[in-house]
Amino acid sequence: MSVSISDTADSVQFPPVRPTSTFPYQLLHKVGQGAMGTVYQAEDLELGRVIAIKVIKPSFLAELSASDVANVVQRFIQEARAMAGLSHSGVPIVHRVATEGKWPFIAMEWLEGQTLEARLEGGRKLSITNAARLGVQVLAVLAVAHEAGIVHRDIKPANLMIGRDGRLKVMDFGLARVAESAIAHTQAGALLGTPQYASPEQLSGRPTDGRADVYALAGVLYEALTGRAAFEADSIYELLMRVDAHELLPPSELNPAIPKALEQVLLTGLAKNPEARFENAKAMSAALQPFLVSNEDAAQSHSSIPDVRTTAPLQLPTALVAGSTAHELVVGVVRRWTASSLGRHSSMQLLERIQERPLHAPAFSGAVVLPKLCILVVDGLIHTVFETRTGRVADDLIETLPEFVEPTLFPLPTGLAPEVLSLLSSLLLEPEPRLANLDTSVVDMPRFTQKLAAEGFDGALRFVRGNALGFALYARGRCVMNLFGDGWPQATEATDWKTWALGASTFASVEDRLTRFPAITFRQQLSELVFNVVRPTLASTSSMRTDVLEEQRGLQLVPDSASRLSVRRGDSTVQSMLDGDSAFSDARWLLVDVAPQFEQYGRAARWKGLVGTLPSVERVILHHTIPTLGSTEAPLDVVTFDAQGNILHILSRVALGQKGAVTRFVEQATRFKETSPSAGSLGAAILLAPSFDDEALDAYIKSFRKAGLWSRLDVFTHLEGFLHLGARTGFHVLLVEETEGRRRPLMPQ
């Protein structure tokens, strides 16, 4: 992985093969590269976290003179430090900008998600609403950057990362301006990066400003809506000639669904003359606002439950409740809504009922309060489950529910925006402040809130005065609720909080909305979702050794179109949920990482029912209920099938790795193997948990001993973790512990 170059000034070696005192990072693997830069995934050994390391490619610097190298390095560092100074959730966090052996590098936030380039692969398009939303998010970042005097200059689909939580990050600020300085000196006539998104003035080497980024984003949206780039060519000169000599094909001719008003937004953004474009990012964002709401969104904006309606009056802008912690304030405001007792209910039936989406009635939005916990639901989606006493948010709260409960429903009152519930849910998570500890006696808070509104802020302003706590909740730039607890002596619900909440002892923080669905939401919303396994096709004529791991990482899970129709959610919602669903990442881990992991430790042959069957997997179903097990059984989170429809692997995930969970899972898998016609080929059953206690591990070992005489065959077959059901039949059982996204198989000796 280490590379070296020799330039006219010095010979440098980078990245270091091993961590050093000034470079405390262990490189894991290279994850991508462009014309100028290379990105590595690395582990920060000092803080124990995964990060990204960005460097300038040696081949790029090798073509430059000594003076140009110095200029490029200086601008690389300057731009990276400028990016670090940008305060916006859409900009990756920069942990460190430094040099190692005269070699510049950036240590920054590791992003989990998918680039827009990957989303658009194969000519796929975004819906009008999703394209507009993406554009507004990018423009909010650009507006902050432009105000700081930074022009990105390399806006393209590959530099737009959509995270697992659905939030967008604009990447590669640190390289953009360097690219401009080197383009005329070393890359004349060649494509640097992806210049079909570059503005005419940038292509011709003329001075650029923020309107060049507006042009690039308009080009990205053009492609996202039509499935093709606005202009394409094989060289910069040819591209420049096309841009100068050819009129842009109106996007509605490629996609008739594009409204004329939106088409005009794109054409204005792609104007050849910068003076004819939008004046700045905010102006283009304003032009996209009318396209942010789809018909589906409008239809889902009402909140009730089929047989429990609420006619509570419109709430006042500010709610004052008892409490000094976030969860106390959330419980306090929920209990002010109209209550409806449902009486004694089966826990399973209750959970099914609040997640229903009837065809002819709105789904439930509101809170379900039980003796020890509270569930917040938005349009049939469970957003969070938390303990009312401690505020703890965890999946095990659902797993440990008694069989019967007596719930109280608190439907969202008429007049309150549905986003209130998701914002309340966000308050219960560990905050990730964009700005913290703003002194409200110094900051002009009325003007500051106006800027948040113009930005389209989604999240909360947190106010702290001693032990007193309060929040102003924003949805797409609109304040939808003000919530304050004890300790605000001059507070009244009828007056604006700006008149009594500010002052020398009050500090404010800006916190973006966070969304982390519990496991039960994924199991209900993505139930029986089918994926086809698509493996990369490699050229058979190649004489070079194939990197098996890289080949496997190219594997894709493509949703089956018929199965996708059963999920009555928009594409962006489904994609966001898949990005956050552990079962989806478990399926990829099983198909991509298990075989190399077992082969690395020489255990693949001992787990042939698990590893040897992986190449035969053609189909995966998430959250699948096995008919032969009965409807009372919990769904299996991942089930794999071969081309003939035989089940090869089953996988479940639990929040508590205790004896009961292990025993139930082994019994469930055994019953399935013995009774289901499609289970004759079952090779492995996998149970995941954050950890397994000693009693769970003991129950796991004892499950093999119950096989009696048959278990002694392992001495001859050299199998591990194999549960014999007879002389010639059985399956592997594997326990896997997962901490911070890393899965560790527990293999019995």
C-alpha cells in the first residue's frame, strides 16, 4: 500500500507502512481515487475510531515542477483548513490537517453511505421531489462556503455522499481549488476528474466565483432528472467547443415529467454566461422550493389513527412542561395531548396496529405510553422507543415487553406539524451539535434564527441556563414547536421565547435532526423485501491474478421490482431505511466478508455449510417469516436462497445476547430444518448480538452436546459449530458479536 515518488525537490515515502508518532493512523485499505487525490480508510489509534485519510496522488505531483509542487501542497493545506472552518452538517468533519515527511494529508470523518454517482448508475433517475431536495441540501452547503470565500469547483455526483441517515455531505472541498491551478499546466486537453459538470469559464481557465458551483449543481440535477449529462466529450477542448457551439437540449425532451418551471431553473443554472445564472446559491435554492413537496408527501401530512381521532385545539407556539432533561420534556409535552386508553392489548397486536397504513385512512402519528416506556410514531413509522424514567433508547425495550400491556395513545393534535414527532425523537439521541455554547448575550439570536430559516434548518436550537433546558424545533427552516422545562422564571406560553430565554447566562447549541429507527421499524416496513444478488463480471481473458475481496465488494443487492411495490413508501424513504437497516448490512457482510474472514484464519473448510454455500446464493429476503414456523415466530432478519429456491442461510439479530435468545434461536432453526420443504439445504444459522453473556455461551455449547453420538462424528469430519440432526444431516450454528459496526464470529474449539 505504501508508495513513493521522486520529484525535483525531495524523495518522499507516503503513506507510512506503520503508524508513527506524528501519523498515529493504521491504514486499512484504499477506498477510492481521482485524478489528483487518493482516499484511504484508516483507524485512529489514539481515539479508537475509523477515519478517512486524503492525500495528493504521487503520480499527479510527479508531473509538476518543484515550484508547482510547493504551490499545490500549500493550496491543498490552505483549502483543507478553510473546509475545517466551515460550520455546516453537510461538510465532513476535518479532524486534522498536517504533513508527514513533507507530504500533506487530511484526517477527516469517515462517511458511511452511497454517493449520488452510485445512485444514478446505469442511467437511473431521481424523482422530481428527491432531486429538488438534494439540490436544496447542496445549495445550503454552498451558501455557507461561498460566504466564507470558498468555491468548491468540483461539484459532481461522485462528490455528493448520501449517508445512512439520509443526510447529504459535500465532499472534496480541499482538492477543488488545487485542481484549477494544475489544470492548465499539466493536464491540457485531458479530462481532469469529471469536467462535464465544470462551467465554461472554469474550462477555459477564466476566473470563477460561486456561480461556477451553481452551474455544476444544475448539471448534476439535469443528469439526475434525465439520466444523461448535459454535455459530454472526450477532452476538455472538445467539451468546451460543445458548450460554446451547441444549445443545451431542454431536459423535458428527455423526461416529459419535468415541469416547465423546473426546466427553467435548470436552464438558468446552466446558462453559459455567469451573469445570466442565479446570482448565488440562495437564489437557486429559493427557485427549487416549490418542488420540495410531492403529492405523496401532501397525502401523508395528516396524522391520526383509524379508530382513534383527536380534535385537540391548536397548540400554542411555546409549551412549558415540568422537567430538566430532554426525555422529561418530551414525555411532558406528549402527556398534554388528548389521551385515549386502549385497555388490555397483546403487545404484538399493539405494535402491528400502530404501524398499519390503511388504504383509506391516515396512519397513526403520535405517542404510545406504557408503564415504563414511550413509543413515538410518525405516519405508521416507529421513530423511537425509550424509557420514560431514564430516557434510554434501545431495541431491548421491545424485546422485553410483557405479553399483554395496557397502552395509552396520545395522537398528534390537529395543527401540529408531523415533523414535531421526529424532532422530539431526535432530542432523545446523543446530540451532534453543529455549533455549541453560543453566548446568547453576544450573538444576535433573532438574526441568527432568520439565517437558520433561510438555510432550511432541520433540527433543534438547544438552550441551557444552569439546570434549565429548552428547545426551539425547526423543520425545513420553519419553527414548529418551542419546548421549555423548569427554571425559566419569566416564561409564558403566550409570549415569544426570545423575550425571556436569552441573556448572559443562557447558552445555545445548533443540533441537526437525527434519525435512528429501532429494529422493529425495519422488520415491519421492509418485511419480505426481496433482493437479487448481482456479482461483478470479470474478463476471463485477463492473465492477472484476481483480487477476490475486491471482486466480492463489487457484489450488489438489487431490489426485486415486484417485491418493492409491496413497500408503500417513497424511493427516498426506502433507500434511507435500507441504509440504516442492520439486516441489509448483515446480508452484505454475509455475502462479502464471511468467506475471506474464515479463509484468513484457516477455518473455511470446517464451516463448509456456511462458507461453501455462499457462491450459490442468488436471492436474499429481509425480515422473512417462515410459514411452517407459524405467525407467532419472530421473522428471520436475513434468509438466503439458491437458484432453485432452497434456503442456504438464516440470520437473526437480538439486542440482548442472553441464554433465552440463544436457546430460542437454536430451537427455531432446528424446527425449521426438520419441517420446511425448502430447508433441506440449510447450511448455517447465524445469531448476532452486541455481546453474549456466559450463560448464553454455555447454552450454545450444550446445544451441540445434545446431538449425542452424532456430535462425535466431528472428530472425523473436522467440522466446527455443526449441530447434527442425524448421521448425514445438520447445520452450522454461529454466534457473532457486533460492536461499533465490527462483527466478530465466536467459533467453538
